[in-house]
Amino acid sequence: MMTLARWKVILVLLATLLGLLFTLPNLLPANVVAKLPPFMPKNTLHLGLDLQGGSSLLYSVDTAALQAERLNNTAEEIRGLLHDKQFAFTDLAVANGAITLRPTDATQTNDIVNLLRQSVGAPLAGAGGGRDMTVTATADQRIRVAFVPEAFDAEASKAVEQNIEVIRRRVDTTGAKEINPVRQGKNRIIIEAAGENDPEKLKRLIGQTAKLTFQMVDESASPEDLQAGRIPPGDEVVASSDGIAPSYLVKKRAPVTGEMLTSASPGFDQTTGQPVVQFRMNGAGARRFGDITRQNVGKRFAIILDKKVISAPVIEGPIPGGSGQIHGHFTQESANELSVLLRAGALPAPMKVEEQRTVGAELGADAVRAGATSAIVGLVATMVFMLLIYGMLFGGISLVALGVNALMILGVMSATQATLTLPGIAGLILTLAVAVDANVLIYERMRDELRAGRTLIAAMDAGFARAWGTIFDANMTHIFSALIMFNLGSGPVKGFAWTLAIGVFTTVFSAVLVTQVLLAWWFLTTRPKTLPIGH
Amino acid sequence: MDFWPLIKVLPVRTHFRFVRLARLFTPLSALAIIGSLFLTLYPFKPPCGGLACGIDFQGGTVMDISTAPQPADPAKIHAALRGLNLNETVQTAGAPGAALLRFEAPKGADASATVGRVQAALNQAFGRVKFNSTDVVGPTVSGELLGKGLLGLGLAILAMLLYIWFRFELQFGLGAVAALFHDVFLTFGLIAIMGRFGKIEFDLKSVAAILTIIGYSMNDTVVVFDRFRENLRKYKRMPLGEVIDMSINEMLTRTIITSMTAVLALVALAFFGGPTLYGLSVIMLFGIAIGTYSSIYIAAPVILLWGVKRADEEPEIVTAPAR
């Protein structure tokens, strides 16, 4: 053992050099790093949001709302279909994840079921065919329409992907490219924005569903009916966006929707000078918009965003070109925000913030300072302690091993771009402080063996051989706790687990191999008769 | 210099009779565990019992704000937020103008949107307010985090039991796990007591700290067990208690040195690491101390109680040599 095997020396030198190479960008000023030759790594440590400041938002996609919306739309389809085919029915309702209705004439039940089976729901992809909704006649003489559960799950999953797409488009138009929405689990999306101190604006950009519809206002119902809650079938009540104006009664059917827009941009009204959002529709939208405006001159249509009426202008004449402008109580900024949302499209499914963490840049800088101070104090104290206990030579050797260990950890962290968090710094300090345990185990074992009467060289050999098993077992225990911590979620704690895990490997390497090479070197060059750590 | 390196001056071999004192310490530990359990659970307030629940596990919103140069007058903050119906608590400490707001959004309201309203209300009352950090955790996520945290602790203990069983013997594994339970319960007790003084909250970071303690306590136990196993083979006729004493004494220097380096690092963290790391480091400091203690006074006595196989024909397991 106390020989200098060439591969050991090469391995130690290589690890040290690589560690140094990958750690270097962290130690040099940024402008020097930029000028490094191309083969040099340039990645610095990737600081977590708690260190550089920023926001992280965890959204859950409301697939239940998506289901409710699809069911409501289907119910309206059914209403229209049955009216066209002149089937009489009552009690059309959406409840408990299904649509139910009762045919007035029970003998028509089978005909209705057959009709609906052919036309309701979307065809399923794949060879099996069929549709994503089932139509059944129930025992109480009703007809029940519901989703095939697997089919809806697939659709919900697709909606989450589409939500991510839409978010990406929205974020891209604002130029904040470094924000990357990532799917988490079944129906969650996590968004991390480094340096974003005020997530409120980000939330307006990302979280808003931005579902735009044009619906006709139903002015046939009397205010008394509305007061009494008698809403004509096929109508719905929608609140106004400012919360002050009274609610509107509108037709549920939306002939023109935001999907038909090809462009939207902020602008100003030519006569009043108020900020407005100008839009242009595609061919289908323009045709429908033209038809509706021609047929309904003098009536009002409501422009509805996320179930709130932005405005409800009176149609003064046909609008054939498919372009127009939305008046609301916009400021220049909110007109701009709405344009961005409309251009990027609506979220297929609404989302809700489940978790939000924001750290200001100053607090982050404070954390970096606190982490650095405690790292320096803690490590210097450990080093002085080791020198006091084991002297310049053996203490020094453990410090060199410690240095190589630190370089390797920082190198691996920089190269893999693993996130360093404040608890991660704590994990790093603790790992390094306890890494000397391996040296202590080796040294103490050597002293034991010397006391047992072995020769110096035999004692040194046995020290390594016997301590190795203990070091291995003792370090494995950390791997288990780190792995479990990694699965706990939450960014800062993950960072802590990651530093612990990397540290275990580098510690075993540096404490065993680096210490061995240095001790062998000392032994071969000085041929000592006794150990300086004595007995 | 006669006193340096210190290792030459430290006693070479100690002969403390640890096992004899177990009669005294083990019942004391049992009492401490019962007390800790009581403090952890009482007054049975869900979801965290007697621990000061952080928002990770309880859900809600915490905002760290600064109204400097104006003083952060709690009455003024409450007045500003009156209309929002938040039932907020305000804690002022440390720097002038610094305050910690904690509240739960009223039922049905979007917690995240409430943050925007609170910011607007505070800005109106104080002029410009600095929002250092904001954490919002919804009820679904907090429930999941608590579940994951407790599951993680259970899994960690189970993993250690299996590993020690695999590397040593079942009796060793049971001893180690008894020591782990001791460490984990006492740490919960510490978190409960510190929580009552408003110093440490039970959150994900505390769970991470406890998991780290499990790692270190195990580390210590493994080192003692390793020597213990070796001595069992060497001295086949020596009574079990004496073998345990001898093993602990032999590893005492190492135990003290390693604990010292960990303590040095953790004290530095507790003093200079700021409020985020304070709880984490105090929990771990405590853990290192009781982890060392439990290896000697819980793990070893359990083995003594249970006994180990010391069959003569048992083959010598040679530890893997370092090549």
C-alpha cells in the first residue's frame, strides 16, 4: 500500500485538475471568463432563487373546470340538435360530471340516444374508433351523457401540455426568454423566474385564462324575470369586468371566439383617444362576424373575457372586414397586456396558483454573504482544529484532501449546473467539516495498529485497509438520507440533498485516495521510523 | 513544543465503563422520549400537533416586509389590512421597519391574488414598502408536503434498518434503529420547545435537518458497531458488556474529534448563516450531540439486551481491502 501506484497518482492529479478547471469560472471575474479559450468550461455555479432572488410559481391545471366547460358546451350542442330534429325534452342539466335530460315522450328515448351517439363528443384517436362520450338511457327515463374516463384523462393531459405551450408563447412575446414552464406530475406546471421580484405582473401574464368570446346580449327578458332568477333557457348571466355596472344577460352560444383572432395590438381610439385593443379575425371569424353584425343591427353584443363582460357595444352597422377594436376601461399597460394574451391564445384549461415563493434580490445577496461568511469561518475553524490535533504533516495532508474534495464538489456542481441553495451551502460546509472524519478514522486506525505492535509500514497499510470498510459504511448512510430528501420536493431542500450526495462520493475519493497518495509519497521520500502522530 | 500536535497529549486508551452507566441513562432517555412525544403532539392541533407549524405544512402566506425608514407599527399594518379580512399576525423584530406578516387568505379567495391586494394596501399606508420575500403555500400542496416529509422520515429509518441488517446482523440493525428513534423523537421535542419560544418552525427545512441527523447518527453508530463486530471476533470469550465498553473506548478519540469538527462548522452556520440557516443548524447541532450519545447509550444496550450470535464457527468476514 505504501507504494506510489502510477494509476493512483494519475487519478488524483486528474481529479484535482478537473476540479480546478471546472471551479475556475467561479473564481475569475466575468469579463475574464468570457475571454477564456473555447475548450475551457465557462459555467459558474447555478444559484437557486433563494440566493439570486426571483420567483417560483407552482400552478395546478384545473381539469375539473375543463371537464365542466366541455360538458356545458356539449349540453348546448344537444339543445340545438334536439330542437332542429324536433324532439321534445325537459330537465337538460349538467351535474356530477354528466349531462342528463328527460325526453317528454318516453317512446322517443331510443331515437334520441341513437342520434346523440352519432353526434355527441369527439371521435377518439386510434384504431378502436368510438367517441369520447357515452350516451345511455337510465332507469328513471332519462338520458345520460358522460365522458369515457380514460378519454378525458388523455384530454386533460393534453390540455396541460397545451397550457405549457401557451405560457411559453406568452412569455416569449415579452422577451423574458429565461422563464421556462416545466410540467410537474399529472396536472402541475412550475415556473421559475430568476430576478423577478414582483411576480404579480408575471401572474397576470401567465395565470390569466384569457378566453375571449363575443356573445349576443339577450334583451328579451324583463328585469323582473331576472330579479326572480328566471333565466331563459340557453342564456346566462355574466358580470361586468369593472364590478360596478350591472350584469348582462347573454346567449350562451358564442359565435365568435378568441381562437378566431389572427392579431391583436394596443392602440388608441381615433375619436376619444382612449387606449383600445385592435384585433383582426381569420376568414371564418370575419364571415361570421359579418353575418351577425348584419342580422343584428341596433342590438348589443357583449365582449367577454374570462366570464366578465369587458364591453357591450350596440351594433351600428354590418362590420364585414373582420377587424375591430375593443373598448374597455383600459390603461395603456392593460391594453398592451390584453393584446399579448390574445395573440398568444387562451389557456385550454384554467390554472390556479398552488405555491408561490418570492425572494427579493437584496435578500438573496444577504443570503450569499451569510453563506460565504459562515463557510469561511466554519472551514477555517475546522482546518485550525485539524492542524492542532494532528500537526503540520498529518493535519496538513487532511487539509489537502479537504481542498481537493472542495474543488471536486464545486467542479461537479458547476459542470452539472446543479442548483446551489442556501441550505445547500450549509450542506456543503457540513460535508467538508465531516469529511475529515475519514482522515481521522485512518489515522486512529494506524495508531491502533502501531500500539498492537506492528511495524510502521504494516500499521500504515492496515490503517487504510481496515478503515476503508468503516468509511464506506458510514458514508452510505448519508446517501440514503440524501436520496430521500431529494424526493421531498421544494427547491432549497433538493439543493441541500444534492450537495450532500455529491459530497459523499468526493469525500470517499479524496479522503481515501488523496490521503493515501500523499502519505505514500511522504513515506517513500523520508523513510520515517516513527509516525509524527505518535502513540 | 510538547503540546502540539495535540493527539500526542490526548489519553491513548480510556477505560470508561459506559455500559454500567446505561442502567442510569437508558431510563432517563426513555423519560426524555416520552416527554418529547408529549410536547410534539400536545395540544393535538392539526396538522402539526404541538410543533410550531411552518407554512410548508400548514398552508398560508408569509411576507417579509420592510417599511423603513418608517417604523413597522403593527397597529398601522393591521389598520391597512382591515378591509381584507385576513386575520393576520404581525411580528416585528430585528432591523427597524422589518416585519413578518403571516395570514391565510379568506375561504374561497385566491391566496396568490390576495398577495397583490396586501401589497397594494401596504404601499398605500406606508408609501413605498419593500417586499423582501413572499411565500404562499396552498392547502393541497401543504398537505402533500407534510405527507411526503413524514413518509421521508419513515423511509429513512427503514432504509437504515435494512442496511445495517444487511451489513451487520439484525440485532445491530434493531439497536441502530432504536438509537435513531431516540434521536428523531428528542429532536422533535427540541423543535417543539423552540417552537413555543417562536425560534424554530416545523417545515421542510426541519425535516431536511432531521434527515441529516439520521445520516450522522447512523454514521456514528456504524463506526462504533464496526469496531464492536471486530472485537467480538477477536475476543470470543470476553463478556458482551466488556466488549462494548472496549469498542466505545477505542473509538472515543475519533468520536470526539469528528463531533468537534461538525460542531465547529454548525456553530459557524448558526452564528453567521442568517435566519434561514439558524433553525437548520441548531437542530443539527443538537442532533450531533444526541447522535453521539445514543450510539453509546441506546444502540449498544439494545444489543446487550438482545445478545448476539457468537458462534465459534462463524466465518470471519473480511472487510474489503482498499486497492
